[in-house]
Amino acid sequence: MVSEQEIKQLVIERLKTLPEEVGMSIGSKGDFNKNEIIAHVEKGDDIGQKIVEVEMNFLRGLKDGMLYET
Amino acid sequence: MKHSLLVTRPNFDLTTRYISIWAKKIIALAEEKGSAVFDLDKNRANRKEFESIIRKKEPSLVFLNGHGDYNVVAGQDNEELIRVGENEKLLKSKIVYALSCRSGKILGPSSVKSGADAYIGYDEDFIFLYDGNKRTRPEQDKIAEMFSEPSNQVMVSLLKNHMPKEAHKNSKQSFARRIKKLLSSQSTALESSAVRYLIWNMQHQVCCERYVIIN
């Protein structure tokens, strides 16, 4: 069982590999550059939790074979 | 069949700037097909004009672009255009696509209950990646294009007279094709990240018609 902290760290490590110029729009929550995204994940606020939720969704999908269904 | 199309395109921050530009392709396609297009861009994306065009022109298709939440879709400067319990009845007999966060959850079903033919939207946040070097020229942003194409597929299909549930299905297939392409190539870190958000958007696009929600 992977802990939430481990998932958070995994997300941060992956985000660090993104090109510096990449940004992310999360609807009305705003738009963020790479460093801001990482900071939100580290902080664990609403935006950070959303990024982690997307990652968890992806990992669960892999486990459930979602990508073979699409 | 020729449609008449109402498009709302607020443009006051990065997200609305991007989706406003994405919608231009749909406007061009609609005009090419001979549809009447009512384009409420920037300051015209306000409640007064929105309600007026809906009442006077009775468009068959409504394409909403803007920020939103479970109960609401907004226009310029986040002025509320349509809200559950206030004016969703205006969408009666219309097919709606909302490129907006979350409105597919409550506003969508509520609109259909109030007489809309169908409401396609997202029941969670719509997320996209973009190239920071292109933020003032969204039309040249190849990163964001990975997200705009599958989204726009809904309107492309509707303009080709597909049924709403087919348009929804076609859009999801477009997301899936993009995801598979990214996974099957030698994925860069960027592409690998993009896959997560494409899957998220694909999974959270919903189509509500005749009291049935199709995921």
C-alpha cells in the first residue's frame, strides 16, 4: 500500500522533470507555472490536493487496466 | 440540417483566453456549414446579452466557454450567465456543450430536467497544460492543442448533426486516441504528464439527456 506522502513525493518528482516553460490551467483555480505547481503539492492545499488526486486517478486506472479499455 | 449556434467567449485571464481562441475554430466550422452564429465574446459575454440572444434568436446549439462550478457557468469577468434555480429554463430545447469546470454535475442534469435536449459538460475541473512561451499566442500552442482537439470534437460532431451522445462518445474517443498516441511514442516528461490530465478530462466529460447521465 502506497502512502499519501509517497504519492505526493512521486508527483513532485515527476513535476520536476517537466520543461520549465510548461504551465497548468486548473479552471477557476487559476494558472500556474511549474514551480508554483510543485509548491502547491508540497503545501498540500486545495490545488496541490487536486494534482495528487489526478495522479491517484491515473495510478488507479493503470491498476484497473483503464488504458486498455480506452 | 443547418444549426444556429450561440457561443460565449469571455476573455479576461489565461484560461478564458485559451478557450476563447479554441472556440474560434468551431465558429469558423459553423459558418462554413452555413449556420447562423451568435458570438458573445469578451464584454458581450454578459447575462443580459446572453439571455436576450437566447430568447430572440432561439439557437439550437449553445456552446458555453468560461469558468464554472457545479451550479453555474460564467461569462466575462465571471459574471454568472446561467445558474441552477435562476435561468436554466432558457436552455429548453437546446443542445449545450459547456467547456467549463464542474457544471456537468448539477447544472447539466438540472437544465435537462428543465427541458434542455442535452447538456454535455464536465463534472469536475477541466485541466490543461500549456506552453508558457505561447501564453499570448494560444493558437500556436502545440501543448494546449493536445487538450483543445478532443474537447472541440463535441462541437464538431454536433455541427455534423451527430446526436449528443454520439458527440460525447466521439470526443471521448478523440481523447483516447491522443492518450494512446502519447503512450505509444517515446514519451517525454511533458507528454507523460499530459496523459494524466487528458485521462482526467476524458473521464469527467458527461452527457446528460432525457434524465440519463452518460459517463
